[in-house]
Amino acid sequence: MPRSFHVKTSARTDMVDITAQIQAAISESGKSDGVCTVFIPHTTAGIVINEGADPDVCNDILAKLNEMVPPDAGYQHTEGNADSHIKTALVGTTASLIVENGRLVLGTWQKIFFCEFDGPRSRQVYIKI
Amino acid sequence: MPRSFHVKTSARTDMVDITAQIQAAISESGKSDGVCTVFIPHTTAGIVINEGADPDVCNDILAKLNEMVPPDAGYQHTEGNADSHIKTALVGTTASLIVENGRLVLGTWQKIFFCEFDGPRSRQVYIKI
Amino acid sequence: MPRSFHVKTSARTDMVDITAQIQAAISESGKSDGVCTVFIPHTTAGIVINEGADPDVCNDILAKLNEMVPPDAGYQHTEGNADSHIKTALVGTTASLIVENGRLVLGTWQKIFFCEFDGPRSRQVYIKI
């Protein structure tokens, strides 16, 4: 199995900063140079890279996704999480990150967020370096 | 040229499960460990990883995309597929998948879908392992 | 640091074709076969692969994003670019491209676009081959 870690989410829709855990997995791997593939093995959770300084940015992203894809809107899938699947399709479940000198290469304001769309739950993140 | 295979779509918007073809390409390559890059070489078709058990999940994804980006809505591009280009921009055309012991690493419910937005057509998928 | 180049954008929302710069970076690297990871180190700019022949396709993509995520709509983030962050979350900031014989493998109509959502500005693109 690939490297992995758990994420605990705390609301139906939630964004959790996982930058430190990804950096820790890179450091543990001992690799200094390459690409880190992050993969979310769920169908109602995704990944977004965006601003981490002001939590209102994540609040706005989740609010807009809820407005565009509301929870109850006559979907065919009847498990109550059709919107969660659609939101996941929009943001995606995989990201490729550049690693140099053992460090993630990110912009000044960038953090990596696990996006929960059907929580709260305990989730997993897979990583390959 | 990279490894590739064809996909036949059967409606203007369609999602076709291509998990088995991607796994077959990985098996043929003889590689057991790494990252599989999937690339859709079209401008009106994309890729989504989502639930494969209930086909209504794909129906809901396509219906919501059609509602957000309807086929005729006064677009500037006059070939009748402006919406198809926009939908492709939203879902994306590339994905990075983790391979371990010769097998794709996916979550329990995940399948990989070719997303047709201007079909029906014969399409291609490129793969690099 | 990874290979990088600058992009100058000329409007608040803008799509700039960066295919030639990415190809140039691949040629300079001397590598002929593999995957090229493109990473946008910004939180209000993303990447889209789509049609380059008719500029109206990009106009339609930007117009639809502005319609779905208008600039002023009561967001919590008060820097005037909340919509820019949301648009970035929708299109994404990373792409994995296949390289064969020293050339990007793209479909006939595909070009790679830097997507500005809070310009005009001078921006950066990171590349790892």
C-alpha cells in the first residue's frame, strides 16, 4: 500500500489543511526531489489547493459549492449525498505537487486542503513520492 | 506515442467506466510500482473519478453540469459545443493515479470515468506509467 | 527551485496560452520521455487545457465562470477577490502532461492555458519534468 494518513472532518462540508501531514510523509520518505502524487480514495471528498491565511476563503468556497449544488434538489441517487458526489467531481480527487530539496514547492499563500462533502467522518489520504 | 485505447460514447453527454482498460494497460506495461498519468486528448471530453456502484451518481453529475452549463445559452463560440468546452474546463482532462504491486490503488467505491460532453463519438485515452 | 517562467496577464480574468513556454522548458531539460508536472503557485490563478483555435472558447469559459461565481456576491473574505479563490478551486492549479520524444503529447486542438482570476498581474508557472 502507498503511504497514507487519516483526516478527521467535523461537519458535513469541511476543508482541513493537510499540508503538514503531506510534508511529513515526504520527509519520512527520505526523497529530496520529484513529484508527490496525492490521491483521495473517496467518492464524496476531494482536494483543493488554495489560500490558508484567512479561513473565510474556505468558507466562501464551501458556501458557493453548496449554492451551486444544494444538498436536496431532486437527484436520482437516493442516499442523500448526491450533491457530495457532484462536488467531488467538480474539485477533483488527485493533485501532483513538486518536491525540491525534500520540501513541497508551494506559493506563499498556498495550503493543501482535504475537502469533505459528506461528513463528519474519518477519512484517508494516499501519497506516492 | 504513449499507450492509448479507444472509448466509444453513446450520447451527447455520457460517462464511460474506463477503469478496466487503464488496469489492463498497467498490467501490459509490466510495471508494478509508480504513478499512472491518464490524459484525455480532447477539448470537449474530460475525466472524473467517482462512484461506480449506482449509475444514478453519473446521471446526477451529468444533469447538474447540464443545468449549470446548458447547451444553448448565447455563447460566443458558434459551433454548438461551447458548453462542452466549459464542462471540460470544470472537470479537467488529466489524472494521476497511484499503482502498487501492478494494481491501481482506488477507494472501495471509486471507478475512473471518461466524460463525454459532445458525443456520441469514438474517443481516445492516453496513458503513461 | 523547479524550472519556472513568468506570465503577464492583461485583465481581471484572462486565459494565456502557455503551451510554447512549457514545450521550451521540456526542450531545455533535455529529457525525452516522461511526465511534465505543471504547478501554478498562486491562490487566484489556475490551469486549464482546452481549445486554442477559436479565442471565443476561452471567452465563453471565463464568462460562464463569472456568471457562476460573480465578483461581488456577499462573500465573507473581504479582499475583493473571494470569487477569484473560488474559480481557482473549480479549475485547479496542477496538471500532469505526457512527454514523448521530447514533445508534449496533446490532442489536435489542445492548448495549455494559464487562467488569471485576479489580474492583471505578473505571475509564475513551475514545471517539473
